[in-house]
Amino acid sequence: MNVIVQDVPTSGDTTPPITTDQVFSANIPFLGQTISLVILTADEPASISFRLLGNIINIVGAANTASWQPYQNLFLVTFPTSETMTLEYFATDTAGNIEITKTRTLP
Ligand SMILES: [Ca+2]
């Protein structure tokens, strides 16, 4: 009797990535607007997804939508100074491990 043992390929990676945010904000008083620069960084190779919930006046470097979108690079979002913006994000690593969604209030 021949017994064939096959290795099941696994990456061995069962740990979700950890994403951190950096936010730099400034008020523009005469416009009544706040502009925030947002940088998201994962601690391993991963694709980061994010969404912005709030009243977007303008956004540069990302789509003007409340839907989830892939994070490509840093972006600038402008919103009323009288309001806040909710940033949600998570990353998925190359092994498919998904980070629990994090929330950050802007500014
Ligand atoms: Ca991982």
C-alpha cells in the first residue's frame, strides 16, 4: 500500500495587520472649514480600506463618497469646522487576515 502525504501550503500568518493613523489638521477661520491630512500605515504588507462619514466639502487624493474605498496614498479632506468627520479603516494582509475596523474622529 502506498501512502501519499501532501503538504498543505500555508503562509503560517494568522495575525491580522495593525493599521495606524496620522492626522494633521488646520482650521481656516474665514472659510469656516477644517482641513485634515490623513495618513494610514499598516505594519505589514496589506491593503487598507477606509471610509469617511460626515459632510465632505472637498477631498483630494481619495473619492468623495461615504462608501468603503481602497487607501492609495495620503489624502486631504475639508469639512465644516462646526462638524466632525468619522474615519473608519481596516487592513487585510496577504494571507487574508482582516483587522478589526478602527474609528477615528477628525480633526
Ligand atoms: Ca499578518
